[in-house]
Amino acid sequence: MFAAKKIYPPPFQPGQPAPLPSTTALDLAMLSQRIGLGHQAESKELAAGAAVLEGSFSLARLREGFFLHCTNITHLHDMTARFPLLKPGIKVLLKLEGNAEVSFGGTPLHLDAGQGASATPRGAVVTLSQPEDFERRSRAGTHERMVVITLTADWFAAAGLDPEQFTPHLSIRHWQPSARAIGIAEQLVRPSTFAGPMHALYQESRALELVAEALAQADSQPRDIPAGLHPGEYQRICRLQQLIDSGAANQLDMAAIAQQMGCNPNTLQQQFRLAFGQTIFDYRRQRRLQRAAAELQRSGISVARAAEIAGYSSQANFSTAFRRHFGVAPKQVRLKI
């Protein structure tokens, strides 16, 4: 039996003040309110209103397209959390402590920093050029201290930088944080003595240092290649992913897709599963749902038009699939425009 909570709307909008850090316990409802659209948190045998996290948890918008998430918590129960990341961008992570199992779009992020005195800080840069699903599995009694910085296309444009150098989608590059970077992260996850605008400037100045160090290292690091795949096979799967993401494979059957990739259909399916943990058609269906959600949220298109984008001839079937995937109805997303 699982207890789950799903709440809309997002925790804050551009131009509004970001929520202050929580330095107490958080239950599922509070956690969902902070994270926003489509958040789902599950924990076995958890009573309604019971705390699931204890510690400090903050999410701040420092500048257009520049977000800072700081975590210094103890997990009070075994828990699985899922939510869609609808806005493409680059995530810079520095984990000081923690061994939660994390994945983006089914691709695992191997970033186990360990626990306690033996913890070894580790960093990663994750590229999301398309909307993607995030999942985290954590264990009761474990601690998690980390900093996550999200940079979107708006920030890159304002900074005069080209985000294309950090493609392709779902690429994961690791970086080894310096002693200074670790010290900065430790400062960010602890309560600050600054308040108001000074606090935002304090956070932004330190976050920018982490970004500069992480991107400089990550740009020279090779992508993680899933176990069981050779580099050439992974390159082919990445080409297939780009084909699907572009929409060019929306009307193709498995035989036509395999022909374009120059590979046996069964082999292609097996390799795709190794890379993304799902079938080619499940990935395509998920990607189309995410595109439809993004258009509903960004442009306020009709639900009927969103169903077409997602490849559904039946609006009712689309609404059912949308609710199953995101935890809310399409109209609930559109009404927030």
C-alpha cells in the first residue's frame, strides 16, 4: 500500500519571490507544493500527514533561467519521488553526501557520495534538451546534502553562451569538485546569515563559481556509456533518440525505424532498452506526451490539439494517458496559463 500526493501549481513563477528554505519536517503535501506539476511521492505504510523529510530544503530562482536547489535532509522513510522536468536545460550537481538512486528519463545517474565521515563529494553535469522525467529512490535514515543548479536556454542567451556545446540530450558528464567547490557547496546547504536581496546575491555569486568549474571540467569529459553497449552502438541509439525527439519517427513502424538505423529490429530494441530502460515505442509515446504538456503549459492550446500532438485520435484516451503520466488532467495544466 502506497501513500501518494500530487499537487499543482508550480512552487513559484518568474518575478515572484522564491520560497524560503524549510528547516523543519516536510510531509508529502508540503513536498509536492514545493516541487509542483506532476510531483508524485510514494512511501510504504505512511500515515497521512506524516513527515517524510527533516532538515533544510530550498528552491530559489536567482535570475531568469538560473535556479538553485539546496538540500540538507534526513530521509525518515523509504520513498520514491517522481516528477516531469518540462523545461530543457543543463543541471549542475554537486553531492556532498547521499546514496539515493536517481535517474533522468530512465537513465541512471551514478552519483553515490556515500554516508557520514566516509562520504566523498562528487559532481555531474546532465544535459536535458527535451522534457524528461526525474525519479529518486531513497532509504530511511540516510542523509542527503547536495546542490543542484539548473541553467535554461534563457540564461545561456543572456550570458552570451552557446548551450549546444553541451548536447546531446541525456548526456551525463562527471566532474571532480575542488576543495573550494566543496566549501562553496557546504556554505550553500547551510542557513545563511544574509537576508533579502543580499541573500540572493550571495547565492548567485557562489553558484556561478560552481557552474564555471563544473562546465570547464565536463566539457572535456566523455559521456557515460550504458553497460553492455559499445561506443558505436551507443552512438546509433543516440541518433535514434534524436530521430524520435525531432518527430520524424512519429509515423514509422519498427521495420522502417530499424532500416533507417541500419540495424536488426530486435537488436535495436535490446540496445535501446539498455540505454533508456524502456522500449522504443514507450519512449516515443512518452516524448509526445511531454511535448503536448509543454505546449499546454506554454501556449495554452486546446486539449484536442494537445491530443493530436501526442498522437491520440481520442481526446478521452489522451486525457487518461496524460493523467496517468503526469498525475493531473490536461485541463488543469492549461487553466494555469
